[in-house]
Amino acid sequence: MIKFEKFILPNGLKVIVHHDASTTIAAFNLLYNVGSKDENPDRTGFAHLFEHLMFEGSINIPSYDAPLQLAGGENNAYTTSDITNYYITLPKENIKTAFWLESDRMLGLDFSEEKLEIQKKVVVEEYNQRYLNQPYGDVFLLLKPLVYKVHPYLWPTIGKDISHIQNASLTEVKEFFTHHYAPSNAILSIAGDISRNDIEILTEKWFGNIPKREIAERNIPKEPEQLEERFLKVERSVPYDAIYKTFHMSSKLKKEYFVADLISDLLANGKSSRLYQNLVKEKKLFSEINAYITGDIDEGLLIISGKLIQGVNIDNANKAIDEELNKIIHDPITDYEVEKVKNKFESLKQFEQTSVLNKATDLAYHELLGDANEINHEIEKYRSITVGDIKNIASKMFNPKNSSTLYYLSK
């Protein structure tokens, strides 16, 4: 059980405090409720761009990293389709430094044409390195628009087209900041050997005077039900043929999400899993194969990806995957097999929660989903899943009309 306390500032900033007397380190996690799904379809990649811009210095602090390093701290950030998350770990005695740095970034960045151009070039270089010049790097640039037609999950966090970042104006960037990186659109979660009273005093001092800003209205189109099987075939200079199969699944706010996650573990969680045993070890069709969910808040995807053994016919390999999915639906599933993947999930979750940073991050994320206390019920949600639940969701999810398949062929 992870205990915590919550309060909200008048400007709308939500704050969560978890006391952990076992550590001398404090974790400071600031989650902004903005991701790539909040972008204009003609100006994508802005949330990811801000992950870079936020380290370019703020109004009163020209260098972000230098004072944090002097305080013995470390920091990082990440952007997803749903959120942008910034976090700091440092000795608890120096937690004021984290408040000082993050409050000044929220108050206002030190925008300039020069700094914007620097980070544009960084993002363009990242795009080239990760998506164009790396084997299989453009998979999600191909897969997402195949799978999604109206929901903004159809573009990756780096953007739909890199020209959107190249052509972004300083005015557009400032407007995006003003309407998303505001107190009422953020959740601050702090974990460590600290008291709620001390944190409340510090939060009011450093964040209390930041004005409440108007948040951009979120009007995200719902992806329509997929009613036909989709295929795409490409050739690239890669060593091996690969298959990527996707299936629409439920949002993170429904029980079906946890069932789909468990199904992905049944298929491919370790060398005793079904896909590895049957398609890698026994039939020798794939050198590697995985199944995973995208973990999105809105309706996301279950993805199966595998690289083929040289000389294997890709149609035969695809049919073999379909056969394994049909076994989940039609053949018996033992209680032992289900219990094994549940135990793996539980042990992994308990291990994760030994980290003060993981606790701070997870508390903020669950609060965004609706209630931070759900962090204490996650394991029981998985424990409550039955074989009947698995078969029911698998039969809906693995309907061929719900699938999109990318054949990624070696030239």
C-alpha cells in the first residue's frame, strides 16, 4: 500500500506527497497533461519539441542543468502521445532547488529565435537518426497512419512530417506553451522522506504566484471501428524480413485494457511464452518475436512484431501468427499458464515500487487517469482476470477485420 496526501493550489496545480522514510533521495515529478495527441494536425511534433525547449533556460535561470548538478541532482524527461513528463531526483535536503527550477520553467521559458532554431536542428537530427537512418526505424511512420484514420495517434511523437517542426514559428511555439504548460494542466508528485506540511509551504512559495492560464480545449476525434483487414508492403535496406501486426484494443480506463495486456504476456513474455516456444523454437519461422501493448490512454493497440529467419515465406509466417491467436480464442488455457503471467506482473510491479522515482511517477500518472489511489489496486485488477475474460476479449480483438499488417521486406 502506497500512502499519500493531496492538495490543490488556487491556480489549479494538483500536488501529491508520498512519505518514504527509507530513502535520503527525493523524487520530484511534474506531469503535464499534453502529448502529441493535443497537436494541430498541420503542426505536429510540438510536444516533443518542448521536451527539448524546456532545457534551454527559463526567464530567471539561463542554465537549467548547472544548478541542479551543484545540488547533486539528476533529471530527464519524456513525451508520449498522451503526456509530457519531467522528473528530478536529488538529496532531500536540496529539494528547494527542484522547486526553484521547475516553477521558473512553468512561469515562462526564455524564448528566442536563436534557441528555437537550435532545438529545431536537434529534433531534425533525431528524426534522421532514429527514423530514417536506422534499420526498421520508419516502422511507426508507416504503421500509425495505416492503423489510425482520424485519431491523432496516427502520428508519432516526433511528428507526422518533420517539416512541421522546421517551419514552426516562434509565435506558434509560444502559444503552444501558454495553453498547455500551465498550473491547472499539471500534476506535481513528490516522494521521499519529506512531510506534507513542508511540501505545501514550498509549493505555495514557488508555484502559488504563477497565474492561472486558459488551457486549450481538447477535442479529439474518436477513431471509428475498423471494419476491414488492412495490409501494407514495403521494401527497405534491412537484413531480414519483418512482420508487424496490430489490433485495436480498449482505452486504459476499462477492464478490457488489463485483459489485453495479460494476453500480450501470454503470447510473448519470456522464452516460455507461446510465440517463442511455437514460432521461434519449434517451427523456426522467426529469429525473434514480441507482443506488447502501446499503453495509450485512449483506445490503443496490441502489436505483434517479429523478424523472420532467412528464407521463410512471409505469408506462411503471417498465417502461423494467426494460428497462435486462434489458439488463444478456441483452445484450452490452463490456470497455471495464466497464474504464471500474473505472478510475473506482480513481482515486476512490486520491484518497480521499491524506487522512489517510480512511485512519484506512477502516482502522478494514476491521478491523471482519475485517482492516484488506483496505484494500490493495479495488481488486484490483473489478479481478477479469468480465462473467460481472456477468451472473450481475444475473440473481439483478434477479429481479422480489426487487424492491420505491415510486411517489411528486405531488398
